Amino acid sequence: MDRAQAALSRLLDIMARLRDPAGGCPWDLEQTHQSLAPYAIEEAYEVADAAERGDSADLRDELGDLLLQVVFHAQVAREAGGFDFADIAQSVADKMERRHPHVFADAVISTAAEQTVSWEMIKAEERQAKEEVSSSVLSDVPVSLPALTRATKLSRRAARVGFAWPTVGEILAKLEEEADELRAEIESGDTDKAADELGDLLFVCANIGRHLEIDPETALRAANAKFTRRFQYIEQTLAQKGQSPEAAGLAEMEALWGEAKALEDAPGHKTRLA
């Protein structure tokens, strides 16, 4: 048994012991697929965060936490007489071979773009082969996805059958139209309609990302990180003056925001803002 197999076998044994009614962990014994679901989502985001930060040690640990969620679900299912970890691994291995016919069969695919098209075609064939086939191309886009990610997937599915703006310029025009509609509802004081228009505006933003092949969820996380860096610069600079953000005026904080932006635009900005 090689090192990877030994480590995985140990992890599976640990999970089985944690779920053992005789001497296991009370918390682990109470868990179900439903109660565990939020943890898998949380761990996936922590993996993404570590990857974006380029923290290799943290990424290793977060991937381990995510793997633990797979092992946990596998143990719960095995106890119920369903699938187990081997079934999960076999299923995804079969899928990878099926979706890479240029590697495991005789198909010819020479570019990443061609593989993306092939992947989506094979996925569509797999959906059609299921016993319960929905007539909608949107039917299996999970509702539980983050809203921005789901909006991108929904628009991508619709685009595959021709329901999409053909140019980014037309999408930007739609963005301006939605912004005008949001402005009108804000001015009218109708909060419910304003919320509806805000949703439309965000959906169009997701379409821009789809068209430009930019993941809007990743782009927004980067914007969040940028906002955090710049606002913390404001806090730190004010603290050095013996001031707090609450006591400082908006004009002063905006000026400091401009300073932070200028520092980030300058060479070696990471060091200067650290």
C-alpha cells in the first residue's frame, strides 16, 4: 500500500470510529447528509480563499477539511445501506474517463476550448440518459449554488441554445437599462420593486462575466479583498493620528482611500500596504 492509500485508509477508519455507536463521538453520530451540507459549502470557500492567497500550507489543510466532508458523507451513506467511499471514487473516475474521450478513447481534441465544448456535450448526453429527463436545459442547475454563480450557470445554459445577447456591448446597454429602472424604483420609494430591479442588475453583471469568460464570483471576491485592504489602510492611518473612522469625516476617509489606491497602483504596493 502506497502513502496515499495508507493515509486515505486511515482517514476512513477514523471516520468509522467517530460514527461508531459504541464509543464514537456524540456530535459526529448526530450528523446527517442534510446537517453536513453547509459545512461542505463552507470548506469549499475556504479552499478557494487559500488558493487565491497562494498559501500552500493553508491550501493543503483546507483541502483536507473538504476531503473530510466527502468521507463523512460516505460513512453516513454506508451506514444507511447506500453508497460508500469506493462508490464515490469509482463514479467520478468513470465520469473523468467518459468526459475525456481524447485521452481515454480515440476522439481528437487539440485545444482547451474544444474540450470545454466536448465536456458540455457529454454532460448533456448524460442528462438525457437519466431515467427522469426534464425538458428544461436549466433543470439540473443546483438551487443551492451561490446566487451569482448560479446566475452565470443559468445564463450559460440559455446561451447554449441561442438565448443570449451576442455582444458585450448589448449586455452593457442592458446593464444601463436595468440601472435606470433601479433608479426609478428607488426614487418611487418602492423597496420591493427596487430589490427586484437590483436582482436584474446583478443577473446582467453575471452575463457580462459569462461573455468575457470571467467568473463573477471570483471577481467579486477579489473586489471584496481590495475593499478590505483599502479600508484597513484608512483605519490604520487614522489610528496613527489618534483618530477613529467614526470621528473622521467622509471627505478625509475618501482622501485616504485615494492614497491606498495610489499605493496599490505603485510598484511594490503589496509591501507598502502590508
